[in-house]
Amino acid sequence: MFRRHTLDVTDMLHSNGDNFLAVLVYPPDHPGRIPTEGGQGGDHDIGKDVATQYVEGWDWMTPIRDRNTGIWDQVSLTFSGPVKISDPHLVSSFFDDLKRVYLHTTAEFTNVSPLAAECTLRVQVALELEDGVCLIEQMETKELSIPGGNSILYTFSPLFFYRPSLWWPNGMGKQTLYKVDITVDVRDYGESDSWSHPFGFRKIESYIDRATGGRLFKVNGEPVFIRGGNWIVSDGLLRLSEKRYKADIKFHADMNFNMIRCWGGGIAERPEFYHYCDLYGLLVWQEFWITGDVDGRGIPVSNPNGPLDHELFLICARDTVKLLRNHASLALWVGGNEQHPPDDINAALKNDLQLHPYFKSPDIGTNLMNSHTWPKASEDPSRYLDGTHVYIQGSLWDGFAKGNGEFTDGPYEIQNPEDFFKDDFYQYGFNPEVGSVGMPLATTIRATMPPEAWQIPLFQKLPSGYIKEVPNPVWDYHKYIPYSKPGKVHDQIEMYGEPKSLDDFCEKAQLVNYVQYKALLEGWTSRMWTKYTGVLIWKTQNPWTGLRGQFYDHLHEQTAGFYGVRSAAEPIHVQLNLATYFIEIVNTTSSPLSNVTVEASVWDLEGTCPYHKISKNISVPSKITLPVFEMQYPKSHNAKPVYFLLLKLLDTSAKFLSRNFYWLHLPGGNYKLLETYRSKKVPIRSTTEVSLVGNTYTVKIKVHNTSNKSVSEHHSLPNFEDRDNQDEPISIENNGGYGSMNAEEPATETTEGLLSRVSSLFSRKNKHIQVTETKGDHAGVALFLNFSVFGKSSNSKSEEDNRILPANYSDNYFSPAPGEVLPVDIKFELPPNTVPQVVLKGWNTNGHHLSLQIPKL
């Protein structure tokens, strides 16, 4: 299933007529059967083939009919002359603290003609500048004679670069990609074939960290604290597309993740997947097609010797390496999920993927360089199958989990948020899988499931005081995971009050998603480098309409958990340790922070600020989590049962480095007072600027909580909008009617609802600006505001799901305190014949929504 095939059809084509391709499809040899009780990989027969395994069903996936049948990847026609290029290998080697860099290049050149070919080979490296202009950095040309019907593996002389622009993971720097072109010209024919590939100069190292026992990754000499997720496949039916890959990987970058693990029960991911990981800076852990559940460690034990055809497995593995090895994002190869391959396959992979001496330790390459004028061509690293990426035999070995193969990943269920910070939560340095809940929005449930599935779970009160959730059969089929764990975790949704409807249930689930996943990553980051080297969340997305373990659903709508981890994984971050209640500053960057300021303010449900503290002139070394001071409000005499905490981190110029927001309860309490807080409507003003490039809209919104401040003015710090050096909001004059705007042209006034005021104008720059206000009678926090984008056409029906998906939000599910102005940028592509509308909802908007009509520019 994972082997490329090439057929020469030159003599079969009709050059002057239509050509048809007929494909005869056979089912796989071992599709397997699904036991009544289900199971991980069904009856495990799927593991006898070299194929993807999730299709027989898992605890997060229903079995797929006609599984592993037919063509699943691209079929394409390519054209070449008498000599064609195959599988070039690009390797960069670094010396003198990354100052001197060499690009090594080897490719196979095959002469398919019966006559000798006199060839001119060329390798060229260019860097794209602004406006599509390319700067050629290096070029080499060589002459080569290839006998008829023969192939030659040719290694070019290394190309030298001095201080090239480097490729960095997400959050550490730019993802600079050079363009490498290889061409072959044949005498008396001209250009016979060409090959092009983006290439990032970067040095990846990986070894077991002595301090934590976890696997440590370095890129360009800098340690990378891994925060990422597990990935199955973009779509369970393998309806793969470049557009969907782009949206998927952009989402992961938006969450501030820096690694994706391609799980062994999935596929060898496609070059399009890796292309966008290259662009957005996501390191990739690529596993081969072995899982513990199917290959010898599941219930029942089956396939202890893996797939039946070991040689086919190795052919597919070697071909996969050739397909993916040039991508800057590729970080490591792993033999399997919670299992290593059979001994003979494992030994072959260890041999095939052994590191070149340059990449075994930091000193070997320098010593070799000093002792040789240059290695012989046969010793060139580009002649290895890979030679640059470490191979680990399985996901539970050698610095992952306990490191010896024991099942020590997980857990995979709801947790008390404070537990993620405790000493006894997880004992090992790098957790490759830890998972939790993942309920999507109510609109997604209605869009993907029949009305009988809109029934929320029954909440059964147990004698122990815990609640057991009983979901409907459709949710069971879609692998719903409950928000309670009787005996350990009280129902986290019920803590906000028992839900009364699907909308109520899903909105409260989003509150839990946000808290749960933000606490997970903040807990791990609290012990950065002292206890942990990284964590990968199980999972980031679902390849179908599942109801567990996801930050966005199969329709590409983000859950609130998406924005919880986005906040927690900031490169520079301020956070609350939920176990100690100390405020901590996280600096994952390579630069120290000097003279920064932390502000902590508590807001109660009445809109007052009973606690406010500022700590100045703090220095934070690089790569460290620093406790600053204890947040002591819960210990105060008049502490309220439920309250909000706003944290701000600023630099010496009062520019925002981080903002973080919590809703909290006193020990032993719950959030049920937030149920009555829904009725306290807070006034909101949004200033919106719209621009259009092609068919992509960019909507820049500043959301202003206009209720009166309760913190004295001399304590107040700049608004979060200053983080991006944005302009001040357009001023509005309260003239007793609708708002007006200071602009060269008069505003066009419209009214929406009883409690909103809308002003809009078209400027001479063809940008649309709109100001919308919603009145409110409460001075307090506007809790859990979230945007959605809808598209309306002339034939739209009210019951249809007319969301525009995907849409990228710079933030969502946010909570401005009194007086705060928070910027949100939204980008989306508009379908044809559609008018976009942006809607803002919130916990305490009292059933009223701000609706921004966005014109088609």
C-alpha cells in the first residue's frame, strides 16, 4: 500500500486521440472481521497485510467498509526524454557553529534509450526574495556519459554556503526554504528531465536527556521543548487534497504546536502534508505501519511476527524514506506504535537508517572535516538511504514514556485540571500520548447526525456522589468520551450546572475543553526541562465525525480546546500553576527576558476588582519556567466562590508579551454561579475593518468591553491590542443616536436588534469599516466571546449549516475584562454567490449576538 509504482506507457498512448485508463481493483487479502465487542483493529487480520490499520476500527474510529480497496493516492502522467531523474537526496552538513554549511546532492540518472547519452547535469540552489524574485545562491554543472539502458547514482561535489538562512520549528524563527533544481540535458535532445524541491537548511539532533530521561530534540543547536499532537490521517476515507492538508497543518501551527506524530496505524503521510509542515514549521515524527494492538500486544494476541510479507514491508519502508527524506520538517523515524517491528524488520531498518558519522555526535563531523580535504564520494552523506534522522524502534522506547516498551503512555480521559501540575501525575520525561475529551459544537452535531442524536447524555447520580454519563446510541457509535470519571473526577460539565439542551451541553463542554487542554499543556510546561522534555496530545483531530480527542472537528470547526492550547503553547507565556497558585513566566525562546512586568487582577461576578498585584523588573533566563509570586486571593477573608483571573506580561516598553485568562472557583467548589452570570449583559463595541485579496477575506476586529473599570487608573496597564502595535480604534461620538465615525465620508447607519448600534463606511481604500455596539447593564467580564463566520446565498435555508469553514481566527473564546480592547483577526475564503456574515456570541450576551454584515468587496 505504501510503495510507489511507475509504468512506462509510451508505446500504449495514442498521440492523436483520446486515451482511457482502466483499473481493475481487488479487495485486500486480509480485510478482517469486526468482533461483536469491537476492539482495536477489529480481529487484527488487517495486520497481515502491509496496509493502514485504523480502517478496521479503534476506540476512536468505527470500522470502514471496503477498507484498503482501490487506488488511494495520486495517479499522474509524467514526461521525460531519454534520461530521467529518480529520488534525489539532499543533505546539509554544518561546521563552525553553523557558519559553514555544505549541501550534498546525490541522484539516480537512468538512460531508458538503447544508445549512450552524453549528459549535462546541473544542480542549482536559489532563494526566493520579495515579489517572486529568485536569487541564485549556488550552481554546479557536470558532464556525464550514461550507457544505453543503464542507471548511474551520481554524487555532485558539495556546494558551500556561508551563514545561509536557516529553517526553524514553529515559534523559534523563520521557516526559510531554498529552491533546489536538478536538470539533465542530453546532447542532440535538450532538456530530458528536471526535478525541483524546497529545501531547508537545518541541523536536527536527538538523544536521551540525562536530567529527565526523556528524548530531547535540538534544531540548529537549540533545545526544542516539544508540544504537539498525534495525527491519524486527514480523512478516514482517504479523500486527500492539498487544500485540506493546508488547512490541517495551518491549524496546528496556529495552536503554537511544533511537532506532529504520524501514528503507526495510519499512513505514510503524503508529500503535500510534509510540504505544509515545511512551510509552517511543524516537526514530523513518522511511524511505520506497526501497532501493538494488531501486531502482537493486543487482545487477543495476534500477528506476533507482524505482516506476512516482511520483504514487502521493507520495500515499502525504503521507498517511503526516499519519498520524504528531503523535507525540512522530518525529525525522526519510528518503527511502530507501542510495539517494535519483528526482529528481522527492526534489524534491517536499524541498518538501513543508521546515521552518517557527521550526525552521530556534535564533534565527529568537525573532526572528519579537519582530517580530510573532503570525504570521497562514496562517503558522502547523500549516498545514504537517509543518514540524518534518528531511528527509534517504537513509540515506548529510548526516551519515550518509560523507555523500555512498557505501556506507560496516556491517560486518555478527563482529569481534574490541577492534577496536570502535580508531582505524581506523569513520571517520565516525554509522553508520546496523553488524551482527553473533545466534544464539538452543537452546530456540528446537527450538521452531521440525525435528530435522534441531538439528545444529550443522561446524568446518573451514583451513591458515591459522582455522576455517570449515559450517551445516546449514536454518540456511542461516534465514540463519545464522557466528561466524568466516577471515583476520581466529578463531571466537569455538571460543575457549570446540569445542561438543559444540546446547545447548553455543547457550550458548557467548550468551557471544559478550554480549561482541560490549557491545563494539560501548562502543567507540562511548568516542569519544562526539570521533569519533561515534551508531550504529544492524543489526538489533535478526527478523520471522521468522532466525538473524542480533537481540537477541531471533521468539518474544520475549532473547539474551544484549540484556543486553550494556543494560549498555553505560546513561546513566551504567563500562567497560573493550578497546584501551587504561583504565577509563572515561561520562556521557551533562546533569548532571556529583562525587566519584564507581570500584572495579576481578580474580577468577581459583580464586576469589581478585589485583588490586583504588579511585579516589575523581572529577569527570566532563556529556556526556563520561572515562578514569580503566589496569587493569594483564594486565601483572603472575603474571597468569592467563583472569580476571574487576568494575567498580563509586558516588556520594558509596555508591549504585551502574553495575556492569560482564567475562571476559577475556591477549593471544593464549582462553577454553578456562572449559570446566573449569563443574565448579566456586558456592553460590547466592535470595530471591524475588512479587506479582500483574491477570494480571501481578512477581517480585523477590535472588541472593546466598554463597561467601567474597577481598577484605579494609576494601576492600569496598556491594552492587549498594543501587543501587535495596532492603531487606536476609530472614535465614536455618543450623540444620543447611532454612532458616528471620524472619517472623510459620512457613515451609513443600520440597526440590528433592539440592543445593537451599527455604523459602517466604505473608505477610499476600498476597505470596509464597521462599528457595532451592544448595550449592557453590567460592568464586568464579557465571558467566553467567540466569533463564527456564516455565508448566506439567495437560496439558503434557515435550517442549513451555512458556516464558512475553515476560518482562521487569531483568537477565539476570549474574555475581555472591563475596559479591555482585544484584537482578533479572521481569514476565510468566500464561496461563490455568498454574502459573508461574522457573528459574535458570548456566555453573558443574554441571548443577543453582534452580527457584522461583511460586504462583498
